[in-house]
Amino acid sequence: MFGQLLIAGIVHGLIIGLAALAVTLVFGVARFPNAAAGDTMTVGAYAGFAAHRASGSLLLAGGAAVVAAGLVSLLGYLLVFRPLARRPVAALLVAAIGVAFLIRAVLGLIFGHQQHVFQVPLAWPIEVMGIRIPPMDITLAAVAACALAAAFGVLHLTSIGRQMRAVADDPDLARVSGIRPLRVMVALWLLAGAAAGVAGLMLGVKTVVSPEMGWEGLLTAFAAAILGGIGSPIGAVAAGLLLGVAQEISTPIVGFTYKIALAFAVMLAVLLVRPRGLFGRVEGVR
Amino acid sequence: MEAYLVAIAIIGAIYVLLALGLTVQYGLTGLVNFGHVGFFAIGAYASALISMQGVPLVLSFVCAAAIAALVAWPIGLVALRLRDDYFAVVTLGFSETVRLTITSEKWLTNGVQGIPGVPRAFAGLGVGMPGALATLGAIALVCLLAALMLRRIAGSPFGRVIEAIRDNEDALRALGKDPARFKIQVLALGAALAGVAGAFYAHYITYLSPDQFIPLVTFYVWMAMIMGGVGRVSGAVVGALLLMLFLEGTRFLRDLAPDLISAVDMASVRLGAVGLALILFTLFRPQGLVGDYTRR
């Protein structure tokens, strides 16, 4: 039973980790918690679902999710968040909620409100040491690992990734070093959108696709980003895994509905006790 | 027709109360409260549950305000220590936790089935027009008192301090004032107003369920406040009226042509319109329609 929950928690945690990666990248560089991240996930799920229904290929679905969510994320930046960059953070917060609602409304109008299920072939679970693992979980874990590897590759091995981290560390220093902010921001929002898109697709395959799915996952993603330390990609993934496992293991004890409340409690505790999270740098959150 | 007008006037007045609560928190003090609906829900359930034990409504209303303010206390203690953006996330999480708790704790709240048969306000006057008019009169009076109180606060030394918290907290601290105490008081005051609004809602609608308290309600109030003009009492009132016009207008449109668009699609259109309004107002008209033009 425990092993079973642990496996479910790891898959769930990878999804949270990817979503938290999207949140933490934007939070670290653009410096506000993007409430539209959840609905960007939903975009990925629906794009993936449509591509999968048309072609039957999960690979194509992944491509569609990455492209669609990345583009929506970039559009949100260019049309809304960029013009607001010099305004108080409250303006960005309210606008992000607006973007989230708008995305959810458009998806609801296009795809309807009924839940969709990915038609994936059923397969017998593989039994390892008494723990039954569905093959789909292995596929999803592999997808998440590839997506994370790609994201970290971009962040650590490419020039634009280095620039991103430089802007995250010290925007003014980055600017005087000749880093062009617009290029960095475009890459950043594309990357964050793509990560959210993959997370949404995975969540859709694992559960169901509905217009509310991303919004419902948003608080958990915020909690993981804060627990991991804002602006720390590694922290986001580690915290996502921790939260995912904690949520799955606590479900038999506290019940299904308190999953989000658990995330909220963790977030509060971290903010009050150790605001820089597990891996974050020292920064004023107060 | 009169019954319909009275009904939307009552709901509109409930939104005025909510918007006044948010005005004192965000408009005057700059606290980004994204969990307003949580206090609204607490007020509604508190008043409903207490009055169903046979307690007179006047007392249950007072309890609703007191309990909502009491819950705001720990949130205020957290707020002292957090930056705006973190505070927004925490309050949003708070309101969702309230909703989940209502959904889960069936022994108290009857879960998703909800609480039917909450005692109607002014039940002695009957279900029809006289009772509704009396409710409207009562809530209008409360709105007026709240608006006068806020006006008074805005012009008082207390008001100057909380506006200073909004504009420059460090400078205020340098002058020897402690923002902490003021923030907690402001949060509790706004929460109490939301709690009273919740109590009116409970005893007017007479049925409560957790899905009435989704975050969308919080952002209806934000939309009202931003449209009306942030930081002004008149802005809260004008904004709530505009919000009602919008909510009832979209319903009316659908009733005119029910075949054209389904109910769920209309819900999407409404959600999208709220989103678009939040985006466009913050982008192009942050001061709202009757906002303070002397200041950004």
C-alpha cells in the first residue's frame, strides 16, 4: 500500500514539479507569482488532447502541448505583463488573474465543459517487488524526466539560459553587462509556458481534461515553488516531488479534499519559518 | 418586475458591502487580499448555523462579523511579515481552504449538499414583497453606515496612517509608527464587513452550499472596485452597481435568446468578460471610472 502510494506520489510530484518550475522561473525573473500558470497548464492539456485524438500519438500530443502552452504564455507576456512591468506588483497580480480567467473561458467555449479522457490503451501493470506499476506511469515519468532535462539543459548549458539566471540573480547587473532583457524575457516565458504545457498534458493523461484542472492545481504549484525557494528550478522540482508524495500518502488519512489544504499549510509554514525555502537564496519576502 | 428589481438591489447592496471591505483593505491600505470570498463564506455559514440554533438574527449577524474578524486576526499576523505578492497567494489559498473545509466537514456544514432552510430575514413580514423590502432597507442602512464609517476613517489620523502604509511603509516605520497593528485592524475591519455581507446573503438566499463561494466571487469584487475606482468609497458603490449591471445584463441577454447560447457557455463568456475587464482596466485605466485623478 505504502509503495503503491509512493509511486503515485512520484508521478504526481513530477507533474507538480514541472508546474512549479513554470511558476518559479517567472517569479524569479519577472518577480510576480503568475496566477495564469495553472491555466497555461490547461492549454497544454487541451492542445495535447486534441492532437492525440486526431493522431493517436502521445509524442505529437506532447509537441502540441509544448507549442500551444509556450505561445499562450508568450502572448500573455507581450500583451499584458510587459506593458505592466514598471507598475506596482498588485497590478501584475490582478492582470494575471484576468489572463487566467480569459484562458479558461476561451477553452470552455472551444472544447465545452464536459470532462475529456485520453484514450490510451489499457495495459497490465508491471509488478516489481509487490508494487504494481502501470506502464503509463513509467511513460509519464520518462516524459517528465526528459522535459526536466531539456529545461535544465536550456538553463545551464545555453547562453540564453545563463542570461536568464543572470537576470534572476540581479536584473540591474545583468543589464549593465549588456544582456538584452527582451530576448531573455521571451525565452523565459516560452520555457515557462512549455514546462506548464507538459505538466498539463501529464495531468490530463493521469486524470481527466477539464477547463478547471489547471486552476485547481495552481495553489499546489505555488506551494511547491515557495517550498523549493523562489527562483530555484532545482528546488521547485524537489519540492514538487516532496509535495506530491506527501499528498498521496496523506490522502488515506485526511481524505481527498484536503490535498490542497495540505499544500496551503506547507506554504504557510515555509513562509513563516524559512521564507527562502529549501534551495532559495536569501531575499526579502517581507 | 418590482420583485426582480428589489432582488437585484439586495444582491447589489451585498456587493457594495464586499467592495467597501476590500476598499479599506486594498484601496486605503494596499493589502492585496485575494481571499475576500473566504470571509464572506465564514460570515454566511456562521450566521446561518448560529441562527438555526434559535438565536435571534440580530445576534447571529453580530456573531458573523465577529467570527470573520477573528479569523482575519491570524491572517493579519501572517500579513505583517509578507510582501504583497506572497500575501495575495496566501489569502487566495486561505479562501480555497475555507471552501474545502466547508465541503469536507459534513457534520457542521452538510458538505456539498448545502444547508437549506436558513431562516429568512424579516420572516414575520412574510415571504413576498414586504419582507424583501425590509431586507433591502436593512442592508441599505448597513451600507450607508459602512460608507460613512469609511469616509470618516479615510479623513482621520488612522486613515492617514493606513494610506501611508500603502504609499511608503518604510517611511512610516521611520516616523515611529508600527504598521503591524494597523494592518491587523484593517484586515479585521474588512473581514467583518464581508462577514456581515455573508450573513445578509445567507438570510436572503436561505440556502448555502460551498460552490457559492468560489474565488470568482473575490474577483467580481475586485472588478467592481477597480471599475469604480480604487481607494474611494464612491468608487466601491459605483463599481458594485456596474458589476450588477454586468451580471444581470449577461443573464438577461441569455434569457432573450436561450437557444443561441447555452447556460454553461454563458458562464464562460461571463468569466472571460471578467478576465478581460481585469486586464484592460489595469492596463489602461488603473484609476477606474471615478477614481482619484490627482494620483496614479
